[in-house]
Amino acid sequence: MSGAAVLTLREVSRTFGGLKAVDRVSLTVEEGEIFGIIGPNGAGKTTLFNLLTGLIPLTSGDIYFQQQRLTHAPPHQIAALGIARTFQNIRLFKEMTVWQNVRLGQHRHGSTQFWANLLNTPAVQQQQRRLADRATELLYWLGLYDRRDELAGNLPYGEQRRLEIARALALQPKVLLLDEPAAGMNPAEKQALCELIDRLHEAFQLTVIVIEHHVPLVMNLCDRIAVLDFGQLIALGDPLRVKNDPKVIEAYLGGDV
């Protein structure tokens, strides 16, 4: 970790009617760290991701990416700055191939010059080769290259999860948000995923933020952890400190923390 702030949340809140889904959350995520967000069901974790990526507007507060204010930025602008995500419920284009899903994730890196694309200039051809090479590299990293011509919807569940990560990485993000990436996986798959995230974090020099219900995975993987309960930040720190925090133990009712 460099210690430089990559994401800063200041008194971030989101209400739905009378419900405070996220309630005055302030925290900083440092460049290069793996940062975990945990909490009981309904704690506001996914809502926080939706605020970070512009899918829903803030009720109050501010979000900064490095020094740039994101508070009212639309999702496409946030993605273009280098923030990519996966979703709790897999959102692949299931009637497209594995290869096409990853290539679609590269859309913001393609040429936007109409005549250059129409004439298929050498520069456009070179750019397309570079993007294709990048897509191939990602599929190798995620163990999906041999499945590249299969329809995404035909992949086993765990491989669909990995394809979603590959598509997010196709954006060439600086920050990767993973929303419950281990959901539905068995213990061996969860361990393999943990190792994969660690390798990707190192290889692509990413800042990674993970929402996960499987607390042991977060404890083993993350540098620091934030704990939400009823929309409020109740603990923040390294895994050992968070694990022994009385508020965290109470929120999880003495569960597997």
C-alpha cells in the first residue's frame, strides 16, 4: 500500500423513504490495498457500491476518486475514470460468448473516430489487435481461455463469476469492486477465489474492494475491513482489530467472526 487515498467517502448517506440504507459513512480506501466491507443482511453494503458507481444518487455527503469529486457523476463517467465492479446477482450477456463478453467490457478503450473505424485504418487495426491480446490475457488469467467460444449462460456458476471479473478487468480499472464474489461457492472454490483475487491484485496493481458474507475469506484476504450495521459504520481497521471488536461480535450475534 502506498498510503495515498484512492477513494474518500465523507458523510455519505442514502435514504429510501424513511429507511436510512447508508447513514453518514466516512472512510478512506488507500491505493493498492484490498479493502473488505462486511455486515449483516440489510446493512447497506451493496447500496454503498451502488453509490460509488453512480447507479443511485447520494442523499447527502461526498465521494472523491483521488482528487476528483464523483458525487453527481453518471456511471459511464465513473467507469471511464477507472472504477469497475461485479454484481451480487451475475449480470453477464448470457447469449453472447465468453470472448464477446470480455471484448464488450473493452468498449471504452476502442476508437471513437467514425471515419477511422469506417475505413479500418492501420491505427484502428493495431488498436483492435492490442485489445484482443488483452482479452486473451484476461481469459488465461481467469482460467477461461478454453471456454472462450462457449455461450456465457452455459458456463458453470463458478466460471460465470470468474467471467464477470474478467469483464470488469477489461475496463482496465484502477479500482475493482467485487460484490459477494464467493456467493454460492463451496469451500474449495472460495479458497481458490481468494488466491485468484490476491494474484490479480498484485499482477494488475489494483485497489480491490470486496463485499463478502463469508467472513473468514475477508479476514484472510483483506488489509483493512469496514463493518456496516443498519447503514452505519461500526468498525474499521485491520482484520484482527475488527474480529475482536465488541460491536462487530454483537452485530453478528457471535457468529463466525
